[in-house]
Amino acid sequence: MTSKERKVALITGITGQDGSYLAEFLLEKDYEVHGIIRRASSFNTGRIQHLYADPKSHRQEKMKLHWGDMTDSSSLVKVISTVQPTEIYNLAAQSHVKVSFDLSEYTGEVDGIGTVRLLDAIRTCGLEKIVKFYQASTSELFGGKDSSIPQNENTPFYPRSPYACAKIYSYWIVVNYREAYGLYACNGILFNHESPRRGENFVTRKITRSIAKIHLGAQDVLELGNLNALRDWGHAKDYVKAMWMMLQQEVAEDYVIATGESHSVREFVETAFNHVGTTIVWEGEGINETGKNKETGEILVRVNPKYFRPTEVYTLLGDATKAKKKFGWEPSVSFEELVKDMMESDLALMRKDPTA
Ligand code: NDP
Ligand code: GDP
């Protein structure tokens, strides 16, 4: 089989939200899928466990996992030289913006320097003319105190967190390696995307888990930070498809992927509560604001300043016209459908085990 016909993907961050959906998507497309996993003291493969159980993937050796870490160059070289991938998706990251203020140096190591380690590993293995490379860039690059909206590929960057600063390094090193070495490398500037597999401390999943618990009587109040932040939230399943599409083009370019609609955290809360038949009314302002059950007056949502960020990204709204024109990508899941999917999943989870 020539290298053009081989379909071998290597995913860093395969155990994360996007990595798990991307692995499923590529296995469906008959790729051989390899993933890098890092050592942890407890299992971190929950999101891809079902792929092991599936005889089509694991038992037929269509999916393999390899030990590695974005902070460890030699492991990256070893995996790439063993796997000889035709496509690499760099999704591994310390991906939480608020945590990056506490772990700023580590976030820089993994989310910034980790990317150049991976790119250099490709060159060390002599694969720069064979491999296609996807970098998980982010709308946090726009950040901006007063960034113009909607944001597209030409909007100036203004990072507002150690996470965004690390990701901006990765963005530019990808552009540089493309120009310097002719590597087929793309930045996917993805706006927020969520799912039932979203990490539990991102705002959407925190909201749907908490509301499921409140509805089942296992929690009293949902505490949140900035209720006014506006985000362009899509479904992760749609977004991993865009990653793959970017790597199937003639020429490597960078693309914004977004729904073109933005909603506040407050709206997300209201929509999720509506799903269980509860209407929220808001009272007070700033740190004294509460969300009450319209019928009973009970406080269900409270602002806690501990969730505020030292610098906040207030408004994200993406314009994905370029991706639509170049390769026909469009989101298929609406905001309401996304909230419903996450609520139904968390209700089912909490019904099984309200302490989950
Ligand atoms: P997750 O946090 O769910 O997954 C991150 C993955 O990176 C996990 O598999 C994690 O492993 C792995 N990882 C973390 N540190 C290391 C390390 N040192 N070495 C190797 N692997 C590591 O993120 P998402 O799936 O949501 O996001 C995927 C990528 O897209 C990330 O780079 C994120 O920053 C970026 N992004 C995400 C957006 C979103 O809305 N979801 C928006 C824009 C960009 P483990 O499971 O062991 O923790
Ligand atoms: P981000 O856009 O990558 O930072 O994704 P998050 O889901 O972490 O945060 C989205 C927005 O929700 C940000 O503007 C946060 O300030 C806001 N937010 C409000 N309350 C919370 C909270 O309790 N947890 C998190 N993670 N974010 C919150």
C-alpha cells in the first residue's frame, strides 16, 4: 500500500472530549487510529472505553494506545517513528482557562512547547512531507478586551489567559513550520464545543450535571461565576468532522469553526432548567444575583466570585464562512438541541448514581 493510500491517524489527547469523538469518526472512515495516553493514578480512558469493547476497533487492532506525554520529547519521537502516521491531530492540552492562571508554567509547557516538540518529532522521523498536521487552536486567541465581532480568520488576536498565550505560541509555530518546511499543517480555530462528554468543570457541563442533581434532590444550589459571558457553543461531534475536513484539502490553511450564534451563561442555565420544567427568575445584581424557582421562590442559582477570572473573555461569536465556502462545513446541532442532549445524558447518569 502506498503512503497515499494508508490512512493512519495519531491523536494526542485521545482520552479527552474531542479525542474520543474524533477516534470514533476516523474508525468509521476505516482509519487505523493510534492515541497517546499519559500515565495517571486512576483510569483516564473512560471516554474511549466503548471502543475497546467494539470488536471492529480494538479486537481487529484498528485502535492502539501508546504511552506518551506532551512534556516528553523522546516519547513523541518513539510513537511517531513506530506508528508512521499519515495524519496527526494535536488535541492534547491543559484545556481549562481558569486553571491556567494557577498552572501557568505547566500550561505553557504542554499547550505551547508541547506543540513544537511534536512538530520537531515529525521532522526527526523524516515525515514532514508525508504527515498532515492538525492543531487544536481556539477562539480564546481572540479574547480581546473589546475584540470586534463576529470573529473570523482576520480578526486580530488578544489573548486573555495563560492558556490563550500558550495556544497563541502553538498557532504561530504551526504557521511557521508550514512556511519554513512545507509541512501540511492547519490551525482549527474552534469556538467552544460541548457534549455529554465535556469535562465536568467547564461551565456547560457543570450546569447540566448540577441541574440534573437539583432536579433529583441530590443538590440544593448551583454556584457560578460570570453569568453574562457570551459564548458561541456548538456540538463536539460537528467540530471533530471539521478537523478531518481541514486535512483533506489540497492546500493547508487555518479555519474558524463556529455556529455563528452566541448565548450567555445565564441563557444556558435558563434553557437547561426549562428542560426539567423549572422556570428561573433572576434577582439582585453582580455578586448578589440569584436565580430563583419562579413557582416556589427557592434559590437555585447563586453567584460565587471564586469562579471569576483575573481577566475574562466576555464575548465570543464566530464567523465560519471560510470553512463553509472551502469545504462545505456547517454545524448540524442547534443551541437548544445541544442543551437537551447534555441534560438528557446527565439526568440518565444521575438517576443511576446521584453521587457521580
Ligand atoms: P479535554 O480537556 O477534554 O482533553 C484534553 C486531552 O489532553 C486529554 O486527553 C488529556 O489527557 C490530554 N492531555 C493533557 N495534558 C497532557 C499531557 N501533558 N500529555 C499528553 N496528553 C495530555 O479537551 P477537549 O477535548 O475539550 O479539547 C481538545 C483540544 O481542543 C484541546 O487542545 C483544547 O484546548 C482545544 N480546544 C477545545 C475547545 C472546546 O470547546 N472543547 C475549544 C477550542 C480549542 P487526560 O485524559 O489524561 O487528562
Ligand atoms: P472557556 O470559554 O474555555 O473559558 O470555557 P468555560 O466553560 O470554562 O467558561 C465559559 C464562560 O463561563 C467563561 O466566561 C466563564 O467565566 C463563565 N463561567 C461562569 N461561571 C463559571 C463556572 O462556574 N465555571 C466555569 N468553568 N466557567 C464559568
